[in-house]
Amino acid sequence: MREVRHAASALQSLLMGSKLQRIVQPDEFRLVMEFYRPGGSQILLFSCRPPFARVSLIEEMPKAPQIPPAFVQYARAHLLNAEFVRIATAANDRRLGIQVGLQDESYELMLSILGPRSNIYLLDRNRILVFALRPLAETRRALGIGRPWIDPEGMPKSEGEDRWACSPEPAYLRDIERTYAGLEKRAGIEALAGRIAGALSKEADSLERKAVNLQQDLGDALHGEIRRNTGELLKTVLHLIQPGSDSITVDDFETGAPVVIALDPRLSPAENLEAHFKRYQKELRGARILREQLERLRGLQAEISGYRQRLDEIARTDAPDEQALQSLAAEPRVRKLLARYFPERKHKAARTPMQSGSREIPGRLRPKRFRTDQGLEIWVGRSEDGNDYLSTRLARGNDLFFHLEGYPGSHVILRTEGKTDPPPASILDACELAVHFSKLKDARQADVHMAPVKNIRKPKGAKPGLVHVTGGKTVHLRRDPARLENILSSRLDE
């Protein structure tokens, strides 16, 4: 409270005779205001970011988001060019308000410092709460938009100390910013290092689980070697097989031990031999594909291990190198992992496409979501019911529908954002996912049908997952493992 009162005293003289000329909300916690008067201007920062809430002066206006948040849109519409009236503080609260007036209207921009419940509020002349920067559910549930302001219950145990009491008044608010900006920067570096470490650890665990599964599948596929040996044995006794036999016993070439070979009684001896070697060739191809997948996976594991070593070297010092850490975070692979495992938190008041009416979509119907390098999202159905919901309820008319021709698989939707000519690279990403999430996931090439969602309809009484598609075209896809791995690593959810 001592520091809030000191800041209020400094601001009162600095802002006297000025007008509110610009307002910017660079993120969900900060509001920056430029007050102008002849001879110069002051750039004032309100921050409600826990635990760095503060009022201070900064050197320049930050870059404004391309789409202004609702709070600042309202403030610009009602407060720009308003004259500074006075600074208001509370007797027993860490609260500082800037009162401005424009013609017959007046407002108060208020910073309330309440630890994790800090917030910035906008009140009208009758002290009715008009807007809040952070959600009231996260800060003060007792308040309501359009209702009178209510002071918080209780009060601080003491007035606290003034950490900048010795700073001369012109520099007081800049010293506050210098201290808190340093603390915020340090916390940001530590948080980024923690997110990178967490993302790399999660990915390493995921790759190890995949490696174990591939090893098990490879072990099963290597049964083909046994089948080849039994096939060679079968050749030597074809003339001994009786019609309708379901097995025959042969002595092993090397050990002399008896080997029982199962037969299909419906087939002739020659047909049994042919079927035996066909199964052998299929298992042999499967083993080759699994070895290729395992080799690629080992390469990914080595890449993740290299990133973890780089992070250890950066974080080993007491003051981690921010530039080196940012460079690591900017690596394409690391950037995608951060987006996947630690997506940025977004506050959206409006209903999103992933909601139905006023209710959230059940998890079993929610599609898997991926983001292409061109910034478009690709949604993939999780089940037959999920396919139906995705293609007939969630997707929009100009989105593109993808499905592997002739084989069961997930419905895949490329969200075109209304564009009629989405980037070819995004189309290829969607084709890769359509093949990957199908019964033909290991094919080297495949035909994928693509059509606008508006060309899809659900026949009456059709089973889940079955839709009728008119028009569109077929993409003859030559599989690209690097492209598949890149789009899979862009997963936006789990």
C-alpha cells in the first residue's frame, strides 16, 4: 500500500493537464496508456500478471495485436481523448484508479493488486463495473458486469515497505518497471526452459513406447523365417499329402526333430504350398516396413536426445542464456512439440467451432487436431461416430473432406477458413493423415479422395461413419515419411 500511494502521488503531478491519447492491450494481463500534454507524453503500464502486478512508466508503446481484445476495443471507443481528472486510491486496499472525463461522461481505469486475483477494471461515473481485463471467475466472483463495484473483503495485514522510497519522484515509476521487468524476464526464461524440458521428456517417453511396440511387432513378423523353413520342408513331402489332410509331420533338415505343418484341407498340396509362401512373403514385407519405421524412430530419438543435451548445457549456469534458449525453442521440431504439449492459453468469450450450441463436445466425438506449416488446422475423426459428427456437424461447407479410397479409415477435414484454394502443402498433409489413420497406413502410395464438405451427405439409416460424397477428385499420393512425421508432431491436443 505504501508503494501504491507513492506511485499515485507521482502520477498525479505527471498526468495533470494531459489527455488519454492511445490505449494498447498487448496481452491478457497488460494495459498500456499514453497520456499526452504539450511538451511531451507519459506511457503508463498497468499489469495484473501474478505475481508481477504493478503500475509503472515505460519507454515506448508495445505493438498492438492485429485483432484488439474486447476490453481495449470498448476503452478506445469511450475513453480516447478523455481528459485526466485525478488519481484515486483506497484507504485500506492496494488499488489505484485513473479517472478521466469526456464531455458529460467519466470513467475510472482501476488496477487492483490482489496477488493471484489481481485484475484491471473499468468503472463508469456511477461506479458500475463495465469491463474486466481478466475473467471475474478467476479473480473476484462477487463482482458482476453491469453491477455496482464492491470493495474486497478484509484488508492487508500491514502497509508494507516502500522498496523504492529513496528513488527521486521523477524516476520512481521507472525504477518500479526496471525491477519488475527483470523479475519477469528471469521468470519467463525459467518457465520457457521448464516447458522445453517437459515437452522433450514427454516426447522421449512417447517415442520409447512406440519403439517397444514396434520391437514387439517386429518379433511377430520375424515368424516369417520359421514359415520359410517349413515351406522348404513342405516341398519335399508334397507327394505324401493325402487329400483333405489338415497337417503333415516332417523331419527337420538340421535337427532331425519332427515338425508338424498345418494344412488347409480344402486346398490341394500345391495350393497349400503356394498359400504357405504367400503368407511368408507378406510377413517378410511387414518385417521390412517395421524395420524402416524403427530406423526412423531411432533417428527421432537421437534428435530429441540432442535437444535435451543442448538444454542441459544452457540451463547449467546460474543465468541461462536467453538468446540460446530462444534459439532452441525456435527449432522447428521443438516449436511443434511446445505447441503440442504446452499450447498457449487463450481466453475466448465467443463460442468456438469446437463447441456445439452452449455445450462442450464429448471427448469421444472430439476430433484430433493438427496444424500445418501454413497455419491451417486438420481435424481427424477418432471413431465411426466421431467421423459422422466431424463431417456432418463440425466441418463447414468450404472445408475439404479427405478419405482413403476403398479402405476403412478416419474422416479427415482440412479447415480452409473459407478459402477456395488452400495451399497444396496443406492438402498433401491432409492426404498423409487420411492414409495414416486407415487400414492401409503402411502403404508406400495410395489414392485419397478429396471433396468440399458441402458435397457430403449422410444417407438416411446409414451405419455410423458412412457418408455419400459427390464430385471432388482423387489425389494419387506418393507417401513422404518426413511430411507425415512433421504433421503428426504438430498435434494440438491429446
